[in-house]
Amino acid sequence: MPETQRDVMQKHSHIMPAIAPPDNGAAFEALLRDEDKARDYLLELAWPTGDPFCPRCGHRKVYTLSGERLRCAACKYTFQPFSGRWINNGALSPGEWLRLIVLFVEERSVHQMKEELGLSYNTVYKALTAIRFAILANALDARQLISPATGLDSYLKGNRLTGGPREMRMDTIPVYGILRRDDLVFIDLVPGFQAETLFHFHMNFHLKLIRSGNLVYTDRYKEYDALMFCGNDSLPYEVIRRYDEPPYIDAVHDEFWEYAQSRIKKFRGISCQRFPLYMKELEFRFNNREKSLAEILAAYLCALVPNTD
């Protein structure tokens, strides 16, 4: 199927603006203290060429209405400058968004963030969900992950995060695999595998299973260093055997796995439905650990929410 104009725009909507973004921490920090500069910075990320286009159909001819409203000449859609983008999923000002990004990069807790920002817990939690979806949406396998196979599609209604988690059972909880390529790690959805599959392999083919809370992971499997899933209270954890020898990924003291395990323990109330959001966050942090994450995340937030229909 040929690409539509909107598809093309989606690919390029998170390109860094022609005016270079802050290239050091001090310059980025200056944006946090000036609401107008913070807004101008985010608008440059949303509209890198300086010319607005319709976030619904991609048409470039738009009319200015009262306030900040714009209207598409083609489909008549009325929108705001950040409509259709991840950053539109949260009632934060531009300055608050940038301050939240900094706190997210620093791995502060939700309670610490709400105290620092003077916002409610629910407001911060929803904004963090938007950040995590924006990270996942920029992964190579985003379309596969925001789908019925993971249940993440149930969180999105069009381009808004207004949905809720879909109930998951043993035969629907998805399985993910850890792939290492040199210094990079990839968390893959394993097609056709569910929690039930791994319990079956454990009971009948002696695939080693290790449980840590609701996190279950395996020994090495084919090209994967480990398979894993996040379960719920409906699973028969009692059938998991104890082993004297650790699984491959623990035995080799894998750098990413040690990095991930220490952080998974800090994620409060992680569920099987939200598990891929957290794992793709860890993939992103690990693979970009030598880069300035704040600028990348600001660009991701200003990207258009992909059409998953």
C-alpha cells in the first residue's frame, strides 16, 4: 500500500528542529525556567519546518482561527498546535513537561515527581504513561507492540490515551525475548508464545523457569538470551521447580539484565498489561546510556501518535 502524506509526516514529525536544540545540560535547564522558551522549543520539535500541517490527513493548507486553533482546508479538522501528538496526552504546561522529562531521566519516583512539580499523582502518572508510549512508538517494532498481541492497543482511543487494560489470562499473556547485539539490547515480542507456552515447555521439555515476584524468565532459548513475561495472580507459580544452577542470563552476569533487574524492582505495581512499556523504556535507556536523553524524549513526545488501525 503506498504511503499517504500523513504517513510521511509521521516519519519526520520527531526530527530535531532546524534551529539546533540545547546541546548541553545548562542550556536545557534554562528552558525549565522560562515558559515561553519551553513552548517555543517544543513547537519547533512539533513543526521542524515551521509550517503546520493537518495531524489527521497531512494536508499543508491550514487556516488560523481564534486563539491557537487551526483548521485543515481539506478535511475541515480543527486542531491545536500539539493535537495528535503524545504531548497532548496530559494536562501539563510546556515547562512542566520539560521538568517532568528531567525527573524521568533522573529516575525519580512518581511521588517525588508530584512533590517537585506540585501536581497530582494521577496527572504525573498519566504523563509518564505518555512518555513511555512515546518511547515505545519510536522502537523498530512499535507497530507489532501497539496491537492486540500485547493488549497495549486497548489503552489508545484514536490518538488519545483514554482506554484501559484488557484482562489477560495464561493463554493471552505475551512473552518477550532478550536479544543482544554487541553493546545493544532488543526486547522482542515472541510471536505465538504466551505464558501458557513457557509453562508447557517447563513441565514437558524441562525449560528452566525462574520466578521473581510476577516476573518469570527462562534459560537461553534459540537466539534469545532469555524469554520472559510478567504474570498475574491467576498463574500456577507453584509448579516452577527450584534449580541449583542459575539460568544462562544470570550465570554470565549479563550487563543489561543486571541493569534491568535492579530497576524492575523499583517499578511499583507493574502489570502484565503495562510490562512492555517498562521493558522498552529500559531498552531505550540502556541503548542510549551515553546520550542526552532529555532532548530525545522531548522530540519523541512531540511526534504524532501513530495510526494503529
